[in-house]
Amino acid sequence: MSEGIGTGRRRTLVGASTQVGTEVSINLGSALAGVAIPFVGSPIVVAARQLVMVAVLLPFYRPRRTLLTWRRLWPAVALGVTLAVMNLTFYESVHLLGLGIAATIEFLGPLLLALATSRRLLDVGCVVVAGAGVVLLTGLEGQIDVWGVALALIAAAAWAAYILLTRRVALGLPGLEGLTVASIVSLALILPIAAFTLPGAAFSWPVVALLVGIGILSSALPYALDTFILRRITARLYAIITSFGPVVAAVFGWIVLGERLGWVQLLAILLVCVAAGVAIATQRPAPVSDLEQTAEGLT
């Protein structure tokens, strides 16, 4: 009995540690994007990220023509459009606002989605605290780029849509098929915009290496590890760790991009993260249906 408990704890520790590692990977990739954008622009950075993602996923995707119907694939196509919007607006907001501020505003999307159906007074309080954090972040210290804030809010809405569509795609398309289709659609949408900006891009071998690194850190590595992680930790613990992403982003903004945030902005980032962590940690688990219990028993 104790041996089983010890094994479960080790699995949870490994899963949680790996999840922390993916948060580091994603935010380091975003910080490197902040380095690359002045040289090549946001569209080329997003295109490079999606190109790496497609290169990783495509070898595992073998579609049958009879299954390539609009009725079956439209959620994956919508997910691809959402990916393009989310990544392009987020990277451009990083360029205009800085990584810490952009990541914090973007996190409002999944936070508000998670609390949208809640009727608990505690969750209302968490939303108020998170909202106060964003007001502090954008309104009380220095000048803030309004267009950058608007782009970060669009990225937040796109992230919420991404979560909803990912659930739909996971139910309708097996394995990595949905994510692969979405990545191809996203790349197809971004490539013309990236091509339009090519004349003004300052390419060099270090910049190319940077773009490949961004693709690996921000897309290939996190997506490859997500399945490994979710087999070892609960979705709630996964979400709690993710809720501290803005803090990790602020740290990499400071280390890699030399961003300097005032104490009010640092307090604001902490307010948003703590509000998210408390709201998620205290959520009641959703009831599990007989079908879900049967499915879990078969895995």
C-alpha cells in the first residue's frame, strides 16, 4: 500500500517538474521571440514557429481521403485560424509591451473561461483581484501602448477559443490528426503575411538559429511533453502550475530582454497569478460520467 502511494507521489513529482520545465521552455521561447522580432518581424517569427511544429507533426499524420470532409475537419480548421491569430497578436504585443505585461494580460483568457460558469463568491473575488491586477499593470505606472494592450486582449480571447476548440478537436479527431491539420492551416494563413514582410527582414545565420530555437522551445517540446505530463498529474495541478506562467515570463523578460518592471507592475503580475491559482485550486472536480469511467478503465 505504502509502496503504491510512494510510486504515485513520484509520478506526480515527475509530471509536475516536467510541467514546470515546459513553462520555462515556452516563456524562454517567447523571450527569444522578443529578441528576433526587431530583426525579422512578428509574422516571420510566427511562421517559423508553425513551420517547426508542422515538421514535427506531419510525419505522424497519414490521412485517408475518405475522411477528409468539411463536416469532420472544420473544428481543426477553426483551431488553425485561432492559432494564427493567437500567436501573431501575442508576439506583436510582446514587442510593444514587453513579455511580462503581455503574458499577464493574455492569461486573462483562460482564467475567465475557467470561471465563466462559476457561481461561487470566491471566484467572483478572484476575477475582481485579477482585473485589479491588470488595471495596475496597464494604468498606474508610466505610459502603456494602447495598441499593444488591445493585441494582448485579442490574444487572450484567442487563447480561450483555442482551449474550447482543442476540446472539440480531441473528441472528434484521433491522436495528433486535429493538431496537425490546425498547424497546417495556421502556417498557410501566416506564410503570405510573412512573405509580405520579407523585404524588410534582416536575416543572418544567428537569426535563423534563433527562429529554429523558438519553434522547438515554444511548440515542438511543449506539445511533445503534454501527453507525458497529463498522464502523471491531474488537470487541476496542470492548470495551477500554468497559472504562474506570467511570473516565469516576467523573469525571462528581465534576463533575456532586459525588461525592468516597477514594483506596482510586479505586484500586479503576482495578483493575477495568485487569483488564478486560488480559483483553480479550490474548484470542485467535475462529476465523471459512466462513459468517462469506462474509458479511463480501458487506458
